[in-house]
Amino acid sequence: MEGKLYYHYLSFKAGVQFYNKSNTQRFAFWGGSMYVNNRQTFSSTVDIEEISPEVAQIIGNVASYSGDVTPIHPWNVIAGASWTLKNHHRIYCEGGLFQRKQFSMGYTFQW
């Protein structure tokens, strides 16, 4: 495929953070909105013979493909939470609600 696929997003969040008395753990909860813009089209070809000569004999030497990528709902409501342990380890998760379902989670180590 020639060119690149681009994915742009903008996110607004507001939340609250809680600490325990010894400040060894923190919890955060947030909510907000997210805008996604990835409207683009693409097309290209694949050399089938280079990948599998046996398959090329059946379907031909070249396969064409194309796509039209457009979000159905560009705006979405998001909510998330994180847990920080001893100021070094952070586990977080965030989910999209309503029209566009999405979920992400991760781990961060801060030195």
C-alpha cells in the first residue's frame, strides 16, 4: 500500500484523584469526551506469486484491494480509572460508552 493511514483524535477529560494516608497508593477516576477523525480511502495491489506460487496459479498473480475508512460516530463519551502504587507502578483502563464501543488498558512504570 502506498501512502500512510492517519488516525487523529482529540480527548477532553476531567476527574478526581484520591490518596491513602501514607501516600503509597493513588486512585483516579475521570470522564470526558473523545473525537476521532480517520476519514480516508486507500487502494493497492499485492503480488500473490511472491507470497505463494501455488495460490497464484489458482487466483492469479496480482490481487487488488481497497478500503474506505470513516467513523460512524466521531464523538464518544469515555470513562476511566487508574491505580498508582508506590509512585512507580500505574495500571489504568478506559472505555468508550454509547455509540462507539472501545476499551483500552495499560501499565506504566515511572522511575
